[in-house]
Amino acid sequence: MRLILGTEQLGGVDWGKYSLKECQKAFSYAIDLGLNKIDTANIYGLGVAEKSISKILGKKIQNVQIISKIGLSKFKVKNRKRAKIKIDLSKKALEKNIKSSLKNLNVDYLNTCLIHWPDNNIDYLETIELMKNFKKIGYIKNFGFSNYETIINKSHINQLKHFQLKFNLLTNKNYKFINEFSKKIDVSIYGILAHGLLTGKYSSNNKFNINDRRHRLKEFNKKFETKNKKKILFLRKCADELDLPLSTLCIAITYQLLPKANLIIGFKNINQIKQNIESFQIKVPKEIISEYRKTFINLS
């Protein structure tokens, strides 16, 4: 199954009010079902997400495939409660990130390590060489990039094991890139439900608290919603016709639209885990897939 468990919410912050205990139960439930692909990052909850994964899995951690991302470092700012985050791809910072992840996860090496975000001041070829050295040392088994699709020269893709980027049925400009390179290397996509906008539960009219990142995300900006109104109406219409929850339909369409890509999907409770798995088993009529592709994807 091409489902990767997104674990940022295990960090316990920045996603509004929810039960961290229920989230942890859901993670354990998913692992017991046999889902063994996990996506995380050293910055999620400032290390709390990785520590939670280790605590919940215990010795089972040897039986799962973990993707962890590095390259974001925290630093304190006077009179500021939240830590400030910055991109730092220096050798010193990345080595510190990796060692931190290894300690948090209580593992000897990372299965797959990704650079979280690009630094426009550092040539990514330098970063590739640095990651090759980390692999030689034994810190990591495989490496790749996240969010580099507009920066990397496609001729260098084969030097990577994994590539991660954002995609959903509203923000779909990466379609050609994903379809082409998921045939050559491992590709994972995140943001599939547009941070909740494609669940049908929220809209730009919702007011989110300061502890919920959605108060600052473009997906919940009226301008973004208006720009994508035709797509949203099309998806809602199809969901109603098939008598499916909007989120289920969107995951199912994405799964069929990108047949080689891995889908990173978060969760907050066991029911969401069940629903996500069911979404992968839905066969959306080819006519809907074809109409979506023809109407809403720019293939030029």
C-alpha cells in the first residue's frame, strides 16, 4: 500500500485543539495493522514527534521504514514564547540535526533522510555531496530532497533515493513532475487534503486560533478558495454523486491519478486511520478521473 503515516501531529503543537492521546493510540493502531511507512522530521514538535514514535514503537521501530527530514534549526528570540525556525544547511547544522534525530528515535541510522527545504544561498549539489558523506559515515542509508521541485535540475534526480513535495487536487501544478519521476525514484506527496480544506469540514470562513497553523495558511484565505472554486464544486459534486465523504474521494482520486507516488496522510484518531485505508480501496469511475485531468490540470 502506498500509504505513509504523516506524524507531525504527534509533536502536539500547531494543529489546534485535539487529543494527543487519541493520536498516539491511532498511530499504534496503524502499526499493528501492518502500516510500516512513517514520515517525520526533527523539527516536528521540536523533536517531540520523533520521540513519540520511538516511545510508541519500542523495539518495533526496527521493522518500520522511517523518513525523517532535517535542515530546519531552532533558535530563541528574546521576549518571544515560540522558538524561531530557520533553514540552515551548513555541515555543522545538518550533522547536529541527524544526531538529534538518531537520539530522538533511538536508532543507529535513518532509513531515509531528506533535506526539508532548500536554501537558495547554497548550491544543492554541495548538499548532495554532504549527504553522500553522511551515508558513508553510516548516519543514513538513503537520502533525498523535499520541496526542491522548482530548483533541482532534473538530470540530477537519479542521485537521490527519495523526493517529497506538495500535491493536492487544488494545488496540482506538480502533477507532471510527480508522474515523471515517481517512475524512476521513490516520490512521496504531502498536503493531500489541503490541510483540511478538502475534508469538507472547513472553509475560509472558519476562524482558527493562534495555536492552529491554519490561521496563517493560504488554503484558508478567501482569495485561494475563490480561485479554486470550480475545482471545489466539481469535487463536492462527485462526492455527493458517489455518496462518499469529500476527503475519501480526494484521497481516492489522488491515489489513482498518481499511480506510482506514495501518499503521506496525517491522522488524529483511529477512525481517520480506518477512513484513509478505505479511501485507497475506492475505485473512482474513470470518467471522473478523466474529467478532472482534462479540466483542471495544465499539461502544456
